[in-house]
Amino acid sequence: MAEIVNLNRFRKNAAKAEARAAADANAVKFGRTKAQKVLEEAQAEKARAVLDASKRERPDTEP
């Protein structure tokens, strides 16, 4: 005789596995730790400061 299978449980397990796979993919795609976010923000701020410091102002010329 065949073993009785609960189809609702099978569907739920399949849905959980699919959701877990999607969550893992999003974590790889979008996820960053707090330390990484802070580091990237500090690097961006430093780059803005260096760029602002190296700008030359144009003299205003009137015709």
C-alpha cells in the first residue's frame, strides 16, 4: 500500500522553501551589515570633502 501524504503540509513546506530561497537571494543582493553601511558613508563623505577642497572658484566676469 502507498503511504498517505498530507498535501497541505507538502504545499506549505514547498512555499516555505521558496520564500527562504527568495529571502536568501535578497540578502545577497541588498543586504549589508551596519559596519559596511557606516564605512561606505564615511568613504563617501571623505570623497565629497576632497572634491570640495580641490574645486577652484571661477572669477565673476561681467561684459
